[in-house]
Amino acid sequence: MRNDRGSQKLLYKEFYSYGMSICLRYSENRDEAVELLNDGFMKIFNSLSKFDFSKPFKPWFRKILVNLAITHYHDNQRKIETEEMDETHDDSDSEKILSAISYQEVIALLQKLPPSYRTVFNLHVIEGYSHEEIAKMLSISVGTSKSNLFKAKEHLKKILVDFFEMDDVRTR
């Protein structure tokens, strides 16, 4: 299948949406997500001989995409300026009902996080990695992982408050 363009096209079509849902969570925008996803498919096409066909494909595909997102994070780490969240918010802000937010809106809100916060948030909250595992993957301390998760949650609270305030203004 490595050089079978027809099979590659079928695999791409079958797993595009699934892969895009993963890449969107780690990227700043759709273009960056598409770039990550295409890099992921290229990696898969070039290393398909290493895949154990007795195992499910999706977890292997997911791991490749997450690892590419981490590599992308490392490559761009020098460009990242970590924002400090000095403002504190009332906990009642976080009690707003989130069920009214669409998947696309959730992705757009996650993409507003600085890359260091977004990456730790995704790895811990979505992927289920421990802070120790995240620290090893990102070459940061466990404390930095915990701090970035806390800051990501605080930043998301502010983003959500702003989102709902804008939504209230639009519905008036």
C-alpha cells in the first residue's frame, strides 16, 4: 500500500475527519491543523510497514498525530511567549452552561490559548496523560506542566466569560 495512490486516497478520506478533530485541538488555526494532518498522513504512508495489522489503526494514527503536535510545539517553542494571567475571576464564571457551545466553537476557543497552555491542556484533559508523562514529552518540569494546566483553565474561563458576554450582546 506504500506506493498505492488509490489505497492512500481511500485511507485519507476515511480518516481525514478523525485526524482533523485531533489536529484542530493542538493547532492555532485550521491551516496549521491541515498541515499537521497532512504531515501525519505522510508519516503513516512512509511507515505503514511498521504498523501491526492485527491491532486497531485509530490508536496508532492518534499517537502519530499527537506526537507530531508535540514536535510542532517543540519546533515553535522559541517563538512562544508565555502569557501571565494576573487577573483572577470569580468561580461563578465557570458555572455557565457549556452545552450550548458547538464543537466548532469549542475548537475555536481552545485555539485562542497560547500554544504551551493548549498543548498541556490537550495532553492532560483530552488525552489523559499524567503531568509526569507530559513533562517528559515536552521537556519541561512537572511543576511547569501543572502550572500551564492551571493557567490554561484560568485562560479558558476568561475566554468563556468573554464568549458568553458577546453571545448575550448578539441575542439582545
